[in-house]
Amino acid sequence: MGVTVSLKNTTLQIYNIKRPPKATATLKFDHIFAAVSNSPSILCGDFNAHSPTWNCPSSPSANRSCRTGLYLNKMLQDFPHSSLLNRHIPTHLRGGVLDLSFVSTDLLPIASLALHPYLTSDHYASTITLNIPPIQKPPTVPHWHFKKADWHKFTFILEEWVESYTPSQDLDTKEEEIVSALHHAANQAIPAYKPTSYIHSNKWYYSDRVRELRHRLIILRKTLKKHPSPTVLENFRVAQQLIRKEIQMIRSDSWLKWCESLNAHTSLHDLWQKLNLVSGKFRRQPCHPRPLQVAEGLIHTFQSRSTSSQLPPSTINRIQRLKPERETSIQVAISTPAESDVPFTQHDINQARKTSKDTAPGIDRVTYSMLNQLGTHALSHVQSLFNDSLHSGRLPRSWKEAMIHPVPKPPTPNAYRPISLLSCLGKTMERAVLTRLRHLVPHPDRHIYACYKGLGTKDNLAAIHSTLDGNDAIIARSERCHN
């Protein structure tokens, strides 16, 4: 018999085996020992096995052995990550150790076995206890409410900090000091609120058609916001009324269809569950039983799929042959003056700062709106940080660290794609460098559409479609110019 117990941060597999005391009864469960070795598991039962490894030394059968005992000893040798929990503790009235308990090696420090004081027959009842420490919740990181921010106070605090600030000569230390100053100013000028664990749940009548209608309504609302006019507003109102009417019809049809499915065999549990769902009494969805393991699994999958070891052997060998030459070229490029090595100016940084809506920040929690509110003196220290990084030819360590978030893939259940959230300070410097490189890198072939602003996969498909029609496609790349 096997049971899976879902805990808060993992799952526990429990296996129970009963072997008859007949000499002809054999055991074959290598796969269970493999499961015990690979995941937190407990394997227990009445094995009716004898071996000096676990026999009680004071019993008459201390040196007795049998075929099942030899088999279990071999399993312990073949699977070193599984351990025997009870040794030399009699579990039978006659002094034999017939009831054995195996646990994963990871559980051995927190597992203990004791015999029950009065629950017994010819065998003593065994109690296995796992002393699992309570899960410590991570400290709640305060989230800043930027819509209620006092940006004048934020700028004033940073300007006061600049007056008494002495920049460090170390690049990483300087970056940490600037981030700490931004955090201090934000804590003083921006109110914080506790993040709420909002759990999205679809309505009971939700379907692909409802999803499509709501998506169309969102597109129309964005169009109205981008191009406000009486005509667009009237079209939005008409479409909104029609979409709401169709969703109401879908809701009514779904309710009638469910009512028609009721019969004398419908259980009261299903009936009340549906009624509670329709009336809005949603149960709070439980947290994932293994969030840490799922996160580690996603990171491991992402790492294994993106590593260079996945490349063909010929490509790996060529990379290894070219590595010394490339490293030499990089060092020569760093030491050789170039047109792009001119120190950044505040104008360059102002052009590189992102002025659109905030995106998710990196580990340092510094957002673009915070960088946009820097005063002249505070911005000069960010400028100095960028120039020190450019001069030394390296980036601060924190800019290379990313916070990986799993984003669900709606069509496939339990499927995720990872996105990496980097520091906004580092991405601002990347845009400043990119602006210079665009003037130095020659324009690519007209059939290359990747890595260039204004071009994408749609242009590639348009070119292929035109070629199949016998025409030569002309793709115009348009960029917004800034004076």
C-alpha cells in the first residue's frame, strides 16, 4: 500500500509492505527502494526477515539470517540514500526484529522510532515521528505605492544625501550605496502597503468564447485610451453593450445546461458545490504543496536547457578552440581607445532613462520612476557609476543577478516559462551603450530582421509571402527620432 502526504513545502511518500512468514514468499521491490532514495519517503512493514544487521543481540536468533534479509541488505547497499531506522529493537513478543522501517537519508536526522506502550498483538505497534521544523515565512518586502508618492520630497532627500556623500572607489560598493540611498528616500517619501495574495479564479460559466469577448473589449478600451474621440467612444459603448449581452446569454445557457443534467443520481456534494460556486462563495484555493521544489525545478530546467552543453559536440569543440582568441580580442578591445569610450554625459543618461510606465524591477527594487525623479546632483553620481563601469570594462555584480519568475502558459496546464527581472539601473546603462553602438554597427543585410528596432517576425513572414508570390519585398524600418 502506498500513500502520498502533501505537506506545506514537500510531499511525503509512505509505503507499507506485508510479507507472509512462508519460506517460499519472495520480495521484489527495487523500484520502491529507488523511490525512497530519490524523494522523501518511508518504507515500513512486517518483512519477516532476519539478519544480524538488525537482529537483537540478546535474542536467540541474533545471528540468524534468511533469503529476505540478504535481499534487504543488498538493497541498502545498492541504494545508499535509503537507511534503516530501527536496528536491534525487538518488535515481536519473542524478541525478533521482524517489523522494519526504512527512510530516505535526508529524513534520518529528523526521524525517530518508538514502540507504542499498549497497542500490541504478537507484534509491537511502531510509531515513526518526523520532527519537521516549522516553516519560516520569508519577511514581507514592503511595496511602495507610487501613485501616492511625494516626488518632491523624494528628490529633496536625495539631494541632501549627495551633500554629505563621499563616493567609494569600489564599483560594487558605489552601486550598493546609491541603491541604499534610493531605498531610504523611497521609504521616507513613498507610502508602503502590504501586498495582498490575490488568487485569480475564473467564473463558473467561463469558456473560450467569454475569453475572446473580454479580450476584444480590452483592445477596444486601449484603443479608446490611445485615440480618444467621439466616434471611438461611441463604438466602444456599442461594443461593450453587445459583449455584455452575449456574456449574459452564455451565462444563462450554462446555468440551464447544468440544471438539465440534474437527476436522481446527482450527489448532494456536487449540488451544493455548484450552488456555492454560482452564489459567489468561492473557497480559497490552497497554496501549491511544493512551491520551493517547483521553483528549483524550473530554475534547473531553465539552466539545463540554456547551458552550452546542449550544443552539438562540434560546436562545443569550436567554441573551446576560439575561446582564447576571443578573450584576447576582448582584452585588446578594452585597452584600445574607441569612439564609444567617451564618458557618459547627463544628456546621455536622460535620453536612456525610460519614461513610459514602470515595469517589474529587479532584485534591488529600484524602478524607472525613481530614476526619473533624480535631481541634478544625484543624477551626477549615477553618471559617475556608469562611467566607472565603462572605464573598468565590467558591470557591478548585482546587475548580473536576475529574479526569475515563472509565468503560466494558459493553453497547457502546469506549464511555465521563466522571465528574468534585471536591475533597472543596469538596463538604463545598456540603453545608453546601445545608442552609441547603433551609430558604429553597420546596417545588416536587408533580409535580417532580428535585433533591430522596428523589425520583427511579422516582417520576415511578409517577405516570405512576397517571395512566394514572385515579388521582391521591401521592408522599411522606421524609428522615432529624438532631437
